[in-house]
Amino acid sequence: MAALDLADATAVDRRRRAAGRNHVVRRIFLYVAVVVVGAVAALPFIWGTITSFKQDPDLYNVQNNPFTFNLHPTLHNVGLLFSHTRFLTFVANTMEVGGLVVVITLALALPAAYSLARLQLRWGGPLGIGIFLVYLVPPSLLFISLSRVVTNLGLQDSKWSLVLVYPTITIPIAVWLLIGFFKSVPRDIEEQAMIDGYSRLAAFWRVAVPLAFPGIVAVVVFAFTLAAHEFIYALAFVSPTSQKTVSVGVPTELIRGDVFFWQSLQAAAILVALPIAFVFNLLLERFIAGFTMGAVKG
């Protein structure tokens, strides 16, 4: 009997050790996979950063390794970006347009999403789906009609045309995301607030909006990122250099005929991408929660 108990204990211990080894192997495989995927994703940024400091002979020699400095690095290309283009003006315009687009998007999407999520309307569900389908319309199909609106309002060749146009893209997806988040907020919390004397508007602003904060973060990130990288409307509606955003100003200033200032282009891309990536990583968890909960609850 004691021999059987010892054999069982030995078998259990053997299985435990095998399970421990399998767990370690799986964790190692997971970490290796994460490192490989991260390295592949980072390659464009690494290449762009190295290219920004390369001399022309080093860049144009196809025999050279693109990920090493075959000649001494130089700051000339970064200096060219700031001294021979209005890069800081483009950045300021992008910040202004992006900030206004975010404000307009939230001002219209929050009450619209709350109404569709909370008010008992027979057509609320189909209307929410219809709003989301508007986002799927290709920008090229709306270009002619929007250009007429911009011209009639006298906003051509002005960054204000972008402030007018971009919310037509951001508001539908923002409403869709926020509908899901407002649906995830328990109705009892708002009803209790109204029993305590809050109006419907006060309950919305003081109770529902704070609880939907992850969704609001997702909307802010989405709206600002779109305003920063959108190209078609910015190229079509804005011609003066002083009114351009980064997405259009940098390529139009650094691509002159058949001359491409590759190093300065890469420097501009890295300088714009790094702050956005930093803020995005700070808000990553809330951003993911905003998209996933909005999609599931919606």
C-alpha cells in the first residue's frame, strides 16, 4: 500500500514538473514571438530614424546597408526641414485643426449617442446603424459635394475648410462607439441621480459622461489622428503654404519635381510620429477598452 502511494506521489510530481516545463516553454515562445513582432513593427521607424541622419552618397548607394551609417551621420537634413520648410507652421495648423475637430466631434457625438442609447425610440437601432454606415462611404464619393459646400461658404484655401469637413468622417464612428459605452452604463445610476434632484441633462453630464470616459478617449485619439494624417481633402481644399497641415505640407515642400528630399521627409515623419505614439501608449488601455466595449455593446 505504501509502495502504491509512493508511486502515485511520484507520478503526480512528474506530471507537475512536466506541466511546469511546458509552462516555461510556452512563456518563452510567447516572449520570443512578441519580441520578433515588435522588431518587425519597429523596423520602419528604425530605418526612418537612421535615414534622417544619412548623407546623400550613403543613401543613394544601393550597396550600402540601410540600417547602418556607412558615412558619418549629419544633422543637415533635420536642419533643412526646419530652415527651408514651414514645418513648425504645419505642426501648429495640425494641432489647431485636430483640436477643433475633436471638440466638434465630442460636442455633437456625445448627446447624439446618449439619445440613441437611452431614449426609447423605435427607430433608434436602425438610425445608429445608418450613422455608422455613413462612415463607410469612401471620401472620394463625397468630394464633389463637400467641395461645393466649402466653396459656397468661402472657406477654400483655408484650414477652416478642414475643420468643417473632417467631422463628417469622425462623428459617425464616434457616435457608434459612444452608443455602446452609454449602453454599458447601468440605467439605475442615472435614475438614482435624477431621484436625488438631477435633471436628465445633469445626469448625463455628471454621471454618464464620466463613466464613458474610456470611450471618449478612443474618440479623441481617433479624431485627432485622422485630422493629422488625412491627405485627400487637405490636398484638395488647401493650397497656401501657411494654411497646410503636416500631412500635405511636408510632402509638397520636400518633393520638388523629380527631387525627393528623402532624409528630411523621414525626419518629419519621425518627429510627428513620436509624440503621437507616446500619447497613444499612455492611453492605450483606455483606447482599447473604448473600441472593444463600444463594438461589443453597440
